[in-house]
Amino acid sequence: MTGTTEETPVVAPKVEEVVKLSNSFKEACVLTKSELVRNLILLVVSVYFISKYVGSDIPTDHFLLNNIFIPLFVYNIIMTVCTAYYIFALTQSSVRYLYIEVFYVNIFRKLVVIFFCTYMLVVIFSPHHFYVSSSREVITFNNAYLIFAAAILSYALFDSGLVITYICAIYFRAQGLRSFLSKYWFVRLSIMIGVDLLLVCYYLHCLVIHFHPIFLIYMLLVLAKAVILMWYLKREICVPMSWKLKPLDDQKVPDSAKVKQAVRIMAMKAEVKEVANTAGAGAA
């Protein structure tokens, strides 16, 4: 009796599909759900505080309205328009619209983020004095609560700058800069972890000086974020299921959706150009 041997077919690893075209409107919204949720949250927050402070006669309320919540509302409108174009590009059958999104609209979006975050950091860290006419009392607008917001703004500013630099390196074919960023992309996580740990120390100091539940909440949130980033850093620089460091790879594409899309689109353009050149050479 002859036995039969079953062979397990070898399946190639599935390549991540980062450029998806001809999506339905619903599918495009699912692909952009993180941006849509962020825009909705910012819209609710800005509209709520604008409606709350618009009729107030308190100087600090006017300051918050004119310098924070109205700019936040305008910023959110710009982000919403950019997201709407992204959804439109995902529903088209041509990669041309997604190309415009990744290399033009996205760069514009990141520049707006950098400008807005820089503006907000200046507002947060600049001392502001308000004179109450009835008592000539001076109120200083600055407190420890805003440090948490400043950290979030700094993360967004730093990340946007890196993404712009990498996409520009792809667009202008600056291979040396692209290889350098790919090789040391993990450093951004190390910097963010360092900032988070400094914030943990800061809020711990605030708790020692004057206990307040909000300081404890902020400290736990920042500590949790630091732990999560440490896990991502370990996964990025260490061999799976081990603490052994991976060799630095200057060809690895960073874990960023728009960066991956930029790399794939440029690869598609190169493939089309190669096919056209081959066809032209064959015709000649």
C-alpha cells in the first residue's frame, strides 16, 4: 500500500495594499475614519467654546475666544476640506488624484499643522495679563494644565516635519536623505518617550507641591503613552520575541500611511515609465 504525502502549499506573504482606488464613498470614509473622527472632535470642541464665550464680557473669555477657539475652528475647516479631497481621491479610478493628495494636499496639510502648532505654543508659553477695569487687578493667563496640551502640539509639529521631509526626499529623489531617515526613523519614538518621561516627572513634582486630581490624571495618561511608545519602539528596533537589536535598514519604509502611499505611487510611476520605454524600444 502506497502512502500519500500531503504537501502544504507555500503562500507568499501578502503585500500591504496602501494605494486603493475606485473605492465606494463608504469605503473611502472607513479608510479616513481617524481623520474624520479627529475633525468631528475638534469641530464639537471649537463650536461649543465659541458659543460659550461669544457673549461673555470677561477679558479671559474674550482672549480664549479670539486667540484659541476661533483659530481652532478655522484650522479644523481647513483639515476638513483636505480630508474631503482625500475621500474624493480614494473614490477615483486614476492614481493621479491620489498623487495630488499625497504630494501636494498632504504637504499643505502638514504645513498648516506646523503653523498652527507653532502659533498655539507661542500662545501657551507667552505670559498674558488682563486688567479688570473695576479693580485694576492683573490676571496672568498661564498655568500647569497647558503643559499637557503643549506636549501634544509638540508631537504633532515634530511628526509633521518628519513626514514632509521624507515625502520631499521621495519626490525630489534625494536617496541619501531618504536612506538616512529610513535608517533612523525610530529615533523620533525615543525623543517622544524622553519628553513623556520628563512630563511624568513634572506632574509628579506638581503632585508633591500641591495635590490635585488633574495632575494625577495627566501623569497617568502621559505614563501610559510612554509605555505604549516603548512597546512600539521595542517592536521596531528588536527582533520579534527577543530583545536582540535588528540591523539598521536604510530601505525600510516608515510606518506612516502617507509615506507608504508616496513610496508606492512613485514605484508605480517608475513601473509605467519602464513599460513605456520597453514598448518604445520594441517598436523601434
